[in-house]
Amino acid sequence: MGIYQTEAGRVAIVTGGGSGIGRASAIAFAKEGMKVCVMDVKEERSEEVAEEIRNSGGEAMSSGVDVSNPQEVQQGIEQTIQKWGRLDVLFANAGINGTLAPIEKLSLEQWNATISTNLNGTFLTVKHSIPYLKKEGGSIVITSSINGNRTFHGFGMAAYSSTKAAQVAFMKMAALELARYKIRVNAICPGAIQTNIGQNTHTTEEVKEITIPVNYPEGHQPLEHKPGEPEQVADLVLFLASERSSHISGTEIYIDGAETLL
């Protein structure tokens, strides 16, 4: 048990938990004694993470959930409650980059696909978690991004950046609304992190037509001169999920090695 000893016995849900930041956070939660439901659109990936946690002595279950599907979200949360009887932490992390294209070339279908996963998915997981979080209070952490909040040179990422900006606005609305129930709501805004979100990225050739060259110092991330690690982000998520951040709500926190200060 580490410094977050009050986390023992608490229950957490992690969406997009099969890889990257979600995986690292699920493992970090379990190490501090939380029971973790690992949700991912690819159930085989969420089960791999859950099994890794169980093999290390923790408690975990997996659930195949497409966060854009209301029924799947509700069912996954209800399964968690049926197994452990409570919910204390929601890490709404699932997201995709989607299709990268100039706005005039981006189809409504492509736009909606990104909105459905990133924004609707956040709304649905938060909405269906609230009744259970209200019982004893808890913490909601949302994965937003530097894109749409501090940086806007992700050419072709109009849909993605829009969802990330909207997530921060949604977080602030939720933080105020849910404060009376002792539910804290915050967002993390990662910069370049070594994850596999690129698997959900579809870059069109037309993006080259709108790209404006941006020159960075060698290394790009000033603090470490390389992308961050998922485990570094997981440390922040764990802090926001824990009682160590009991007076922090309605806040977006950038974790980018000072990348966006360039």
C-alpha cells in the first residue's frame, strides 16, 4: 500500500482502459487498493489488463463497452455495481482522434463519429455514474487534451479539438452541479504521450493542403525532450481520484512537459 491508503476498498471504472493512459491508470488504481472495472471497446484488451491486475493480487473485472452506445455504457456500470455494490471513481478516458481532414472535406459522418465517442461517450459515462457516485461522493476525471484548449495547430483535427474543448466546458458545468453531492469533477489535458491512439486516427491526404509549418526546438517537449509516458499521466489521475485532491474540482490540468508553452 502506498501513500493513498484511503483508496483501499474503493471502486473505480476506467473507460478506454485496455491500453495507454487508461491501462496505466487502471493498474495504478489497483496498486493502491481500488477495485477496478476496466472498460474498453475491445473486450479482449480490457480483459488482458484486468487479468494483469488480478495476477498482481488486485481486484478487477473487464467489460466490453462502446462508450457511444447508451445501453452498453449503462450495462457496464450496472455490472460494476452488481459485483462490488458501490462506485467511487470514474475515469472517463475513452477517446479517438478520428478522421483528420480539412473542414470542407470532412463529412458529417466522420464528424459525428468523433463527437459520438469523445463527447457523447463522456456525457453517457458521467450521466449513468452519477446515481451511484451520489451515495457517498467521489471523483470524476475526464481525459481532454491540449488540443482545443491550448493548441490549435493540430491541422485536420477540427472535430477532435472541438470535442476536447467541449469536454472541459462540460467538466466545469458538472463540477458545479455535482459539488453538493461531494462529487469532484476535473479534467486532464495531456500533450504528446506514448499511447496507441494512432490506431484510431485516419489522416486524409487533403490535410497537407491546410498544414502550416510549425518549427519547434529539438526535442519538442522542453522538460524531457520526448513524449510523456502513460504512467506519468496515471500519477496525476490517481491524485485527482484520491482524497489528496479533496479541494480540487472544476479544474483542467495540463500534463505536457511544458510543450504548449513554446
